Amino acid sequence: MFKPISKTVIIILLVTLASACGPAVTVIAPIATTVAADSPIISAETATRLEQVTAIDLPDSFVNTIVFSPDSRVLITGDLNGEVLLCARETWAKTILLPARSTRAANNTANISYWGTLALSPDGSTIVSAYGDIGEVSGLDPEGQELFAFTYGARVYSVEISPDGKFVAVGGLKNNILIFNLETRQPVTDLPSDHTYISNLAFSPDGKRLLANYRQPEPLFIMWDTNNWQKTDTFSLGAGIRAPHDILFSLDSNQLALANVFDPEIQILDLATRQIVMEFTEHTRASYQIAFSPDGSLLASAGDDGTVRLWDLETGINVNTIRTDHETGAVAFSSDGTLIAFSIWGEGVEVWAVTPGP
């Protein structure tokens, strides 16, 4: 588990990891400024005071996953090329846990034959990374040591860990979801369906449900009960929600946020009534990923229009827009709510925080 540690200890830890883990772990020199320990929480009230803290330079990158450690002191990124990086918050030094396994020109995604994504267990002890056309899935500890490995059998599009840290769900081009027990490090079950291309998986925050989004032969959502892994619901939302880039349960598990592939609107769906209860419409192109702030007051969205937008969930108002020169992809809040990080295709990752108020 990640525990709160000092700046000095983090630097010592990174150097130690580099010597202990061999060539797969590389430490890159610090590149930016620190974040004040008393930085304000990012909320609907403070979002207008965001300023950039650092830019993590990753040329030609396609970072599609960003997560923070439970203590918010380590940022972890996953790239389409399979690279997994750790960045220490105090210095933003980069530690390479898994190196890139393919190269390509910046922003050239037309012929990608690989895919990488990752998830972090709630206690920070296990990083699950999936890569490649046959879905090579591996579990790493924060030092880069492999804990387990298995193959999904097809390209993986989504890896999700249950809120209690017990299960990992893996889905992709096939018609089944593989459930793996992180405690026993053994497969639990396969969840089959007559649909394929599982583009998104999401555990509800209460841990009782797993939602899967299928794209072929037509868009479909299936809900699974995590107590017995039985199918409990199947539904389609029609032409208005055809193929989400991202799906996300609300913090109370009662609603679903959807970022759509073909439409710029982000929608909030009430799961009980199947009605859209809120829409965010200011993106000019599709949004790629979305994230709720830990305090529940904001939804952040990263879009193909080169913006990251923050939405007040009470009023539906876009309270801040961060503009970049290229498409933005992954977006995440730190666990303590003081940072927001997002990726920019071909450039790297930016981290922002609230400027101290009067």
C-alpha cells in the first residue's frame, strides 16, 4: 500500500527501485515544481482558480489511463504502447515500470495494432496492466515486480478493479468478461454474452454491480450482480447513446455518466428510470474520458476538441475550460481532490491545482 511519505523518502525510493528492479525500471530526472501541501480542494467553488502545476513531457505518447495512488502522492499513467509510468508528486520524477513495446508517429492512430490500459487497486498495492492484440494481462507491485500474468485472448479495451480490491474485470474484443481474483490470483469466472466488443466496464461504487457496454452487433448494456456473477439487467438506449467512449457510475451508484463517441454531448442517465436527467453540451467534438471529483461537485471531461471542461453537477454549468493545442484523452482527480491531471495526445500529461485564495 502507498503511505504518506516525505519528498526525501520518495526520491530515495525511486533511486532504490531503479537499482533493485533491473533495466525495466528507469528513473528520469525531476522536471517541474512541487505542489503546496495545503493546496485547496478542487470543487465547484474553486474550479475557476485552477492553474498548471507541471507538464510531464511524453513525446509521441497516447496516454489513455491516469490514476493516482490512494495517498495522492504518486501519479500512474498507461499508454497505448504498453508503457507504465510512475510520477512522484513532490518532484514529478518519472519511474518507468514497463517500457514502451511499440513506436509510432505522434497522433497517428490509424493503424494501431496494440492497446494498453491499466487499473490500480484501491489500496495501491497492485497495478493491473493489459497490452497487445492477445490481451497480455499482468499484475505489478509499485516496485515493478510481477505478481501474476494471464492472457485474455483478444485485445483488451477495459480493465476495472472492484471497490473492495478483490476482483479485476477484463473485457475487450471477445464476447466474454474475465473475472480474476486478486487475493487468490486465480480466475473466478467468465461472463459470456451473445454480443462482442466490450468497450467499457464499470463497477458501481457500492461494489454490488458490474456494468458492461458492448458495441457489436449493436450497442448494448449488461449489468451483472457481483455477489453471484449473474446477469441482472440488459438494456439499450437507442441512437442517442450509441457507443460511449467512457461510462462512469455516480458516487451514489444511482446514475451513469456517458461520454459518447459520435456526439459531443455528455449525458447523465438515471438508472432507475432510464431517463437522461442532465446533459453537458459545450464540447464541439466527442469527449474521450470523464471523471467525478472526490467531493461529488464536479464532472471533468477531456475531449477531442482539445479542451478539458469542468461541470458543476448541481447547476450543469461549465465552470472552467482548459484549452490545449491537441486532443485531450485521459483525465483523473487525485484521491485527496487537490489535483486534476489529463493527457494530451502526442505531448504528455498536465497537472493542475487550485491557486490559494485570499
